[in-house]
Amino acid sequence: MKPPATGVVSPGKAGWRLVQRDLRLGLRRPGEWLQPLVFFLVVTTLFPLATSPELSRLRDMAPGALWVAALLSSLLALELLFREDGQDGTLEQLAVSGLPLPWLLLAKTCVHWLMTGLPLVLAGPLVATALGAPYASIPGVFAALLLGSGALSLIGAVGAALTLGLHRGGVLLALLVLPLAVPVLIFGARATSLAIAQDPMTAPMYLLGAIAVLSATLAPLAAAAAVRISLE
Amino acid sequence: MKLLIAENLQLWRGELHVLRGLSLAVDVGCCLQVTGINGAGKSSLLRVLAGLLPPEEGSVRWRDIDTRRDPYAFHSELAWLGHGTALKGDLSARENLRYSAGLRRELTPSMIDAALARVGFAHADQRLARQMSAGQQRRVALARVLLLDSTLWLLDEPTSNLDRSGQQMFTQLLEAHLDEGGLAVVATHQPLPLAAQRLQTLELT
């Protein structure tokens, strides 16, 4: 009988290799992760043009504009998360790799956040300042976006996994993900407006953190179950 | 010793009763060739065996344990090759193998080069996967199967797009795998020129 394979990789290391692969792929296709960022910047710069360039009014609208743009741009990027891997058989390979699928999907989602979420987090304070937020609010805006965008990527991963088998799953994906993403929008915008008003923002930040932790624990499991169903 | 046993598999795809009480057993050092007309359920059978598709009834057992009870132990001894080659168009052959087979086994560059040489892939080829022909992509996908060093191969149409020398190459790889004491289930229409005692056939209707 054939002896067992040598040099077996631990799940932790396998996840890290998957991260490396997806990062390398992402760097070779900058268009994919630049698109959500450009969308985010375009929407937020169009806002003052369509409403009023008066700074005091812009400052009131900044949290809403920022978070609606962030939510839509993360939705835009979601379709790319698993689609190619589903079509070319990579997800199949991962599902029968003998490695924990939720862990591998979490690794993929992390890279997706790095490529599409982190640019928004970094650009967010800049946009908020352009919309009249004081400089002192920058750390608060940054922290709120950091937690919120992470939660959005994780929640979105479940929707992306569920719509994997559909050819044009974009609309359905939005319908599935939006209700779950609304709490993130509400508390994110609330935290941002408190930050801009320079008030304590602990309450919405705790809630955002709770959503982020909850989705980090549950979303990979749900996404793995959804991927297995989509592969049937 | 029969390591892979499937009993009384029943599978429906929509209105179609694809697998009707199918049973099979594969011996160590044996290859089971699955044939049948298009749509007879070859791919479905392989997906059921791999655990990608749960059957309505029946069980698949590996080393006498139901594969649904301990899928991780089963999958760590499985090399699967489906319709999709699972190659990334923007990575070279070497990178593709490093990040796919490399998720499961520690690979050195020389191991990857050796596997590529065995599937007849030119050593100096630095092209990205999307610049390769379909046959060359198949060869790289077969190199991944080799690198996984698994006991069980489940291969769905492994020789599609391969030229004549590619098909001979595949037969040699399969023979070497069986010589080492491996098992294989292969769905293909191509005749597999293996010795009669190590080739079982199953025709789906």
C-alpha cells in the first residue's frame, strides 16, 4: 500500500499561502481593486456638486455620504470574491483539500478586504476632511470605517458564496446582503457623525465592534456551508 | 484490499434518476475506469465519490469509514481533478502549483520541476496559464495531481484536450501510481492500456 504523503502543511500555513496567492493575483490585476476605490471617490466628490458646497451643510451630510458610498462600493467588489474560483474549479479543490474550508474562505475574505476595504478605510478620512470634517475627527472616522468595512466584507462573503452558482447573481447578491449590512451602515454613520461633532463615540463603536466580531466568527462557517451547497 | 467501497448509491438530479443502486469497490493498485454515454452520470458518480455531492442514499467508505463521517481524513488522501483545471490565468505553471498543491504539502522548487517534467511540460516555460493551450493546462493540472502524492486519484476526463503523446504520458503516470500501491477512479472514453488484472471497468447506462 502507498505510504502517506510527506511534508503535510498545517491549516494555518495553508491559509497563509492562500493569502499570498490572492495578493499576488490581485497585484497583477490592479483594475479589480481600484474600481471600488474609484467608485467611492467619485460618489463622495459628486455629493457637494449635487447638493451645496456650503461647509456647514456638507459636514452634516458627510457621514451619510461616506457610508452609503462605502457600502455600495463594497457591494460592487463582492461579486469578484468567489466567482472566478467557483468557475475554474479552485473552490472545488479547496473543498476536497482536507483543510478546513471556513478557515480558507476566511483567508480569502481577508485578502478581499485588504484589496477593496482597506483602500476605502485609508481614503475615508481624506474624503471626510474634504467634506468639511475637522482634522481632529480623522482617527474616529478611520476607526469606524476600519471596523465597518471589515464587517461588510465578512457579511458579503456569505452572500457571494450563496450566489456562486448563479450566472448574473449581482442583483440577488445585493438583496441578500443589504438587510444584513444595514446595521453596519446605521452604527457606522452614527459613529462618524459623533466623531465629526467631536462627541464621545463609544456606544456605536462598541456595537460596530460587536457586529465585526460576530461576523468574523459566524460568516466563514456560513460561507463554507453555502459554498458546499453551490458546488453540488 | 479494497480501500474504496461504495454501496447502493442513489442519486437524483432533478427528475432524472442518475445513480440507481450503484455499488463498487476498488482494490489497492487497481484503476476503475468509468465509461458511459454523455449524461450517463460519470461526473456525478465521481463527485459523489469525492464527497462534493451527497447521494440520496447509500454510502462511500474509505478505509472502512464512511467518508461523510470523517471527510478530512479522506480528503487528505485524495487528489481530485474535475472539469475545471483550477489554474489561475495570471500565474505561471510553477506559481500555480506552488499555491495549489503547496496548500497541502511542503514543496521544493525541484519537486515542482520534476512533476512538470513528468507531464512533459518544458522546463523553461515561464508563460502565464492563460497563455497556454488547453492541453498544456491539463498537463499542469495533472502535475498537481502528482505533487499531492495522494493514495486515491479521482479524475474526471483527465485526457481531454491531450494529444496522443499526452495520453501515453497519462497512462504511464497512472501505471506508476498503481505500482506504488495507489488507487484511481477515472472517467474517460479513451481506452486505458493497463494490464487486465489492474483494470476494472464500470459502464453507466
